[in-house]
Amino acid sequence: MDADPAQASPTQTANPAEMAVYRGKIDELDRRLVDLLNDRARLVVEVGRLKRQHDIPIYAPHREAEVLSRVLSMNAGPLSPRSIEGIYREIMSGSFALEKPLSIGYLGPKGSFSHLAAVRHFGSSVAFEDLREIDGVFTEVARGHVDYGLVPIENSALGGIAETLDSFAKVAGRVNVYAEVQLAVHHALAAACPPSEVRRIHSKPEVFGQCRHWLATQYPQAELIPAASSSRAIQHVAELAEKEGPRHDAAIGSALAAELYDVTVLFDEIEDNPNNITRFAVISRQQARPSGDDKTSMMFTTLNKPGALVAVLAEFERAGVNLTHIDKRPSGRDNWTYTFFIDAEGHRSEAKMAAAVEAARAHCQELTILGSYPRATRIL
């Protein structure tokens, strides 16, 4: 009996000659693309030579923003802007490797959201270093042991990341915020046992906070065990299963980490807020040049007088500088004294920003600019 044409696969019904024509055209375009990519790479090598001669940083966030903005403006489809950006980030990653191999420090182990953000931002052609703690990322960048670091600075659901803010205070003046990265964060519950047997759940405390409602509904009796990072939690559960066989432990982290450490994703996208975004800072010993769409981060401790915080903020208002974020941490000096962290629109080199900062210093014991850098306009 003849097969029903409606049930036939596309390869059974497609015209082989017509397919061959299209595939031939694709093959020719691939050849031209490779030639053009290598023409571009040869120019990159010359740019790298000039940068090394004049001690110019290999990675320049303002140039990255300029390239991405230009190519996205030229895209008429059908490829999505996200696809074009992904392609060009890998092209730029390969360019870094041609100019000078770069090392990027992050909070590990592999599979952490910091690792994921670093790969998506810098591409796969650079070296990634697991520095185990946020404080370690700051320390190794300050010492010059890695070229750049990537650290989580703020989550859309829970606010500022305390470890990062405290680390800024420790190395103030030795590293700068060089760029920012926004990553859509989706959490997964992973284990080597069935869902009904989970009794203990491991993860970073901030992650528990981002999945609080789901955990209270699905696993109200489970013991929540803090870990240094979500990927370390999944790695730990995998190690326990390997040593002792399937048991009652699960972890919350990325699906990438579950894949890397060979445990099963029981439930995906369990975060309470489906629009959960974490903002990361790229830190460097260099300062970023203006891009035309920048932010400036700073920290300060006010004078011990009434209205000092209001006075600081008012100076930015008077100068016409918009503040987009404010956070605080204990100063570590005296009880009930705080270090404040703010983000402002604009670059430190702009006249109105410089004027606002100078006026604000009059109300502060200390004020330190942490960095000016291109504003992240897309979510990875």
C-alpha cells in the first residue's frame, strides 16, 4: 500500500534537485563567509599589534557596545537580534584570542550563573578561571592574576549581592567596574533520586530566596542547606550520589550545571519570578572610555550630621543626574554606620557628573567612584 503523502517526512517529499540548488548556494555563502571572517581576523591581528605597542587594553567595552549597536541596526532579518548578537560575541571572542589571550575570573564551579554569564558575554575563545569566591575574583583581578573578573552585583528579585558590595569596599581604588552584563536566570531542581524522595535541598541562600514560594509549596518539609554557589551545590549532590548511591539530596542551580555534573533535572524554571534577572559587573584594573550611553557606580560614607544622605542625593538632582540604584552595607567600622552604593546615568568624564560628585564630597567622609561603563541594554 502506498504511504499517505500527509504522513511522509519532508525528506521523502522534497525535490532532490531543488534541495541541491539551495544547498549549493549555502555552501558558496559559507565559503565567502569564512573568507570574510579571516579577512576581518587579519585586521584584528594588526589592531592587536597596535594595542600592545601603545599599552591599550585588548577588551574595550565602549568598542564592543559600538560594534553590537551597529551590526544590530543593520540586521533586517530573518535572523533575530539575539542570534546576531550571539554570533558577533563569538567573533569578538575569537578576536581577543588573536590579539592577546584573555583570562576571566568568576565565581564557580563550572555551571554557575556567573560562569554562564561570563561565557555568554566573552564567548568561548577566552580562558575562564574558577576563583571559588566572589572575594577571590576581586583579589585576583587586583593582583593582575586574571585580566578581568565577573561578579554578581544585583538580582531583580532580591536586590544587591552583599558579598560583592563588601568586596568593593575592600579593594576600592584598585579595581574598576568596566562593563555590566544582564542575565536571565532560570533555576532548576536537580537530583539523583526521584522527586518524592527529596528530603534535603542544597543551594546558595540567595537562590532559596528566589524560589521561596515554589519551595514552600512543593517541599515545605525539606531541609534547606546553604552552599557557596548553586553550581557547587549541584556538584556536591552529584558527588554524594557517586559515593553513596541515590539518596535524599537535591540542589537548585542551572540546567547547565545539572548537565555538566550528570544529575537529573527534576523541575525546571522554579524561580518565583519568571522575569528573574541578575546584573553582573565586569571588573578590571583599567577604566572604561565613554560610549555615549553609560552608567557610573560609586560608594560613599556620609558625614555624621543630620540630613547628610539627603544632601548627597540632592547634589545629583541639582546637577540633573539621574540615580538608578541605591544600596547600603554596614561600614565595618562603627555600629550603625553604613556605606552607600549608588548607580547614576552618565560617565564620570561628563561635566554634570563631575560637578555632582565634587559637590557630594562635601557631605561625605569618603566617596569613591567604582567605575563608569557602558549601560547594558540587552539581556543575555
